[in-house]
Amino acid sequence: MEHPENSDEYKGLAVNSGVVSPGSINPYFQSRRKSRPTLSVQDYVDGIVKGNVTVLSQAVTLVESLKPEHQAIAQEVIEKCLPYTGNSVRIGISGVPGAGKSTSIDAFGLHVLKDGGKLAVLAIDPSSERTKGSILGDKTRMERLAVHPKAFIRPSPAAGSLGGVARKTRETIVLCEAAGFDKIFVETVGVGQSETAVHSMVDFFLLIQLAGTGDELQGIKRGIMEMADGIIINKADGDNITKAEQAASSFRNALHLFPPSESGWTPQVLTYSGFYEIGIKEVWDMVWSYMDFVKKNGYFQYRRNEQAKYWMYETINESLKNGFYHDPEISALLKNYEQEVLAGQQTSFTAARRLLELYRKN
Amino acid sequence: MEHPENSDEYKGLAVNSGVVSPGSINPYFQSRRKSRPTLSVQDYVDGIVKGNVTVLSQAVTLVESLKPEHQAIAQEVIEKCLPYTGNSVRIGISGVPGAGKSTSIDAFGLHVLKDGGKLAVLAIDPSSERTKGSILGDKTRMERLAVHPKAFIRPSPAAGSLGGVARKTRETIVLCEAAGFDKIFVETVGVGQSETAVHSMVDFFLLIQLAGTGDELQGIKRGIMEMADGIIINKADGDNITKAEQAASSFRNALHLFPPSESGWTPQVLTYSGFYEIGIKEVWDMVWSYMDFVKKNGYFQYRRNEQAKYWMYETINESLKNGFYHDPEISALLKNYEQEVLAGQQTSFTAARRLLELYRKN
């Protein structure tokens, strides 16, 4: 795997500035030349803790690397960064393509940066290889954030298993927090399983919707609405205001029928316009009042702890499964066993038992 | 583990009748004396395929047994029964305690048996050890089914892990189908994870609800409503009819906002009264029209195949996890590692990696 930010072009960038130079584009997309990391673990940690965004960006690339030697450095860097982390609010932002996520994030980012602090915008999109163009596009659509001195935008790690991609994003959160980013947005595309992963690493899950024709949720996977701490209907401007309000009212009715959320918080439904910047403040007043609410009732820390445990157990379970399903003998037999189960020649349980016996014998 | 149905009292029962003697109570609950299975695998299979309910009941007890020698026989019996299975409709019935499940199942059972065939009523309740009384009570509350010559009622397997209990119920379905039961109800309590397990073994998932005060779903776990193919509001009788209709209309609005189900079926909401037997036919007309719909569009077989695969992979995954978490060295260290993760001394991922390295070294 290449590490283009270590290339000569990359090194030509202003490494010592605390922030990305205005107008600079993530060099990850600019160069493909092979090179090696030249910084030591301590260099990375020092750079990150000082808020050097170029060093941060290099460290994130190590996190994303599949090379074992890069992973080894990355893990050490992350571990040494841990004492500097946790001081942020993490917000998941989801919505189907076309809902206006990038424009909204641009407006939201500008809004939350008005009060100071620094914002990192990350993404989880396991399909990113196929849609690389659009993700780069996303970034250029966040026109003002892309050049904001206090913002750091990082596209989704390259495609891979959802677990792998999510893990990298979660580790990137650690690095960003150590670099002093106190607001983290994690964007996801709203049509797949990524939402569960994002939900497992953020404090607040914001779902962007559009007013539709009564089938607002057609594009949204089952279960996503139940994760939302806030649903916001975009494009509530001009002729569209009434429709947006009607959609909001439908969502409110639907949410009313859901069981109460674990946090004790009642999900809110608001309308806004990302493009015309109407209602942005109200959206963020909601998010901040949620943060107050869950910090007071203890749920904020409780959920962070649960998430930390979740990722430990999830990583273990994934690794156990990978060991089994990538075993050459097992993977050669698996489809046959599955066929026999489907043909009623053996039960699901017998097939499982026989495969496990084989695996354990090896 | 005891096998009371092999005791002398049990053997005194009419073993040759194709059905349970009217008025007989499941002997599982009557005797605690120790004894051994005396039938051969072929005896079990022959008895089951002939529809001998006493043999069926003995075989189910083997399925539920934790003894390896019983499990070995059980698995052979199940495998030999496989060619006779699959010819049933399987309906999951869920609802919170107090929703009137037993009374409803009694009425539903009588209704579906009017057209002939045989009905097995099974249950999944991993908490059954604690509530043994109420499950036995449930059975006696199914007054008419309990003495119906074409009905077989079997309480939940004894408490254990959800996976274990669910697996036993799924294996019991195989045996019941081989014994000619063409309608299978699988009951669950509506407050936990059991619904996912039931959903993974039935063709139709029926959710019993009560009209409430706008917080109808307070007792229902998140995600359960999205599994329902039909929601039925019980106790729509007398003064309660208007309230029940209002609840139905709320649920319809809520369901309207859900994404479409994979089957293409739109979940229906009906009101009925289990006790006064109002609207029972309509509930079952809905179930049968679902069956027609999914048999025509191919989803019925597709889902059964997916379920067979699900249980194979689920069993493998559970077993891999059990191997890890029950490893003495791992389980001794796990809590410490978890504490270090929570204290920010290592990341979730590092903790996972270290534990896995340890496990694989052993």
C-alpha cells in the first residue's frame, strides 16, 4: 500500500503550521508515489498533540495502511495519544444520497466553529472504492469547511470490510481528539449497515431526511430511524416549507410510537435548509441540549464506556470469525455444507457441528 | 438431567394413540424420577413419522437434554426426520405479558384447526426457569387446545442461553413437522431478544398489542415492531373498541413510515378480542393471504433458505465465541482488560488483539 503523503510533493507542504493550509487538498488524492514513513512514534505523538494537522494526516494514513509495519507504528501512536483523548463531542450524520449531507455539513461546521474550537469531519463508507469520485466530490462540496483553518476533513478509509473501515475511523477519532479537535462529525451514507457502526462511536446520531410523498423512509434501511437522536428535514425553503413541515409532523407521530430511547432523551424532529442556512442554529441548539441532558443524567459517559466495550468484543468476535471462515479447508467445504443444508440433507446445526469439529482438529 | 417421561408413570400412558390423550398433562412436569431412553433411533423416527405424540414428546425431551449421549441420539433422529419436514406454516406470536397471548393462542388454535390438520404450539423463553410456574400456567390457560386431539403444546425448553433455547425450539419444529403437524405456533414473551430468534424460524411474525394511552410500545423492545408482518390489537370489545381502533390507526401510521419489508408485504394492523372471539377469522384471513402472497412471489422459500443458512452460521459463530470466552485463561483476564479499556490505558482494539494472541498461543 502506498503512502503518498510521505512523497516529495507532500513534504513540500507547510508541515509546521498547526492547521492545513487554506485551499490545500488532502495530498492522499494527489500522489501515488511509493515511500516510507520517516517519523518516529514519538515524532507522530508530539506532532499530533501539538495540533500539527499534517502529522495528524500522516498518522491517519498509517492507521489506514494494511502493512503490518505501519499498523505496528499506528497502534503505538494511538496508545500514546490515549491520555489526550475523550474531550470532544462526536456526532454521527447520516442521510441518503441526495439529502444534502455535504451542503448541510458545510453549514453545520461553520456554525459550530463560530464558538471556537476545532472540527474534524470523518466518514465511514465501506463502498468508497466504487464511489471515490463522489467522496472527493463531497469534500469539494464542503466549500467553506475545506478552506477553514480550524477544520480537518478526511474522507472514508478505502473500501474494505465494514468492521475494518469502522475500526479505522474510530482510531482516527482518537488521533483527532489528541490533536485538539473538540468536535467530531462522522458522516455516513444512510443506506446500509454503516449506521450501526457510526452509532457505536458517536454521542449523537443525526438523521437528515427530505420531505417526500409519504414514503420518506423508502431509501432508509430498517432500524436506522430508531437510532436517531434527532431527525432533521432538509430543504425547508421556498415552496417546500409546507411539505417539510408535514414530513416533520409524520416523523414526530412515528417517533412517538417508538419505545423510549435508553438515554431518556426524546428524539426531536426539526426542519431546516442547508443551502439557504435556515434553522441551522435550532438544529445545533437541539444537539447541545441533548449533550447537556445526557451529561447530567450520566448517559454520556455510560454510552462511551459501552462503546469502548462494544469495540473490544466486536473486534474479538470478528477476528474469531475471520480465523474460521478464512481457513482454507473450511472455506473449501462451506458452500457444499450450505447446499446440503438447503437441500434438507443435514440440519443447520449438524453442518455447523461438523465444520467446527474439522476446524478444531486442524 | 432427568428424563421423567421415561419413568414408569409415563410408560403407563397410552403410547400408541396418535395424539395426546385428552386431559393428559405433559408428563415432563409430573415426574422427577431418573430413567433412561429405551427406544432406538429408528423407534423414535418410526413413532414420530406415524404421528405418535408420546414418542414425539420423548424425542423432544432428548433434544432438550444436555447429556451428550442424549444429544447424539437426538441429532440422529432429527437427521432421519428431515425428509419428512418443511410442510408446515410457522407462525411466531409475540406480545408483552398481559397482552392476552394464551387466551389468543387458544382461540387462534381452535380456529385454524377447524380446517383440519394438526397444530403444535412451542415457545421460546430463555427465562423460563424463573417463571416455570407461569409457563405451566400458560398451558392450563390454553384450556381448549390443551385437550384438543389435534394439538400438541410444548413449553419452552428449560432456561439456558438464548441461542441454546432457540436451537432446541428450532429442532423441535423439525420433529413436529415430521410428525405431521402442518401448523406451528412459536410463542415468545415480547420483551427481549427472543423475538429475533423466533423471527429467524417462522414464516409470519404476529405481534399482539393492547390499546394503551399513546405509549403502546413502552413494553416492547426497540426493533420488534419492525419485524411484525401483522400487528393485532387485543381486547377490542365492549367499551374498549374505540380505544383499540385508535391504537390500530396509530400503528398503521407508524408502519406507513417504516421502510418496505423484504417480502414486499405491507404489514397489516387489525383489532380483535381473544376472550370474546371477535375478529379471529379476520386475523387468520390476513395470515393466509400473507402465505399466498409470499408463496407466489417466491419469498416464502427464499426466507426458509435464508433461515437455514442463518442457523448454520449462527451456530458456528456462537461456538467460536464460546470457545474463546470460556477459555479459562481468557475469562480470567477479560475483566482486567475491559477495565483498562474503560480507564483509557489501552484501546479497545489493542486489548482485543492482545487477548486473541494469548488465545491463539494456547
